[in-house]
Amino acid sequence: MEIVTVALMGLLIVLAAIPLKAVKPEYSLLLSLAGTLLIFFYCLGKVSGILELIERIRDYLTMNEIYVATLLKIIGVTYVAEFAGNICRDAGYQAVATQIEIFGKLTVLAISMPILLALLDVLDTFLS
């Protein structure tokens, strides 16, 4: 199982970074950042499989392609904001991490507004 591989990678990175933190904190931070990027790029390999499945689901359903594109944008914004926020938080910059996460939430809200308006139009049509 690949989750075991990723979990072991993470544990090895942490176990290597802990002793470094006492001697050279900057090296510990760089090691954890490099490990985070390694795991992130390892996870990007999964994205292609997920995108293929979303394409297959879209082929089965007759829906507007804008909805699928919007869903993918929302997922991307969420992951990028969480990833960047966690890196800032690990570096000790909680305020910056919080601001990144707030901006990510506002971006998701802005991206999803057209879908919400379309849903309200459909509800209005049914209720009228």
C-alpha cells in the first residue's frame, strides 16, 4: 500500500530532522521542506489517475463541463492553500499560514459562486 510508503517517508524525514533541530535548526527546516516537497510530488502522481476517473464520470453524466472544471479548481485551491499554510506553520509563521488559509477559503467561495447562482436559478424554476 502506498500510504505505508508515504507514512514511512514522513516518519524518516521527521526522525532525521529532530536531531538536526538541536544542532542546526536551519538544516532541520530545509530537510523538512525537502521532505514535504518529495511527498507532495509523489502525491502528484496520483492526480493523473484521479483526473482520468473524473473524466470517466463526466462521460457517464450529462452535465456542463464548467461544473467539473470548477470542482477541479476548488480541489486545487484547497490543496495548495493547505500545503502552503502547513509549510508556513512548520516554519513558525502561524499568522502567515492563517492568512493563506483564509485567502484559500475566500477563493473557493468566489469560484463556487456561479454554481450557487445556477443552483438557485434551477430552484427558482422548479418553485415557480
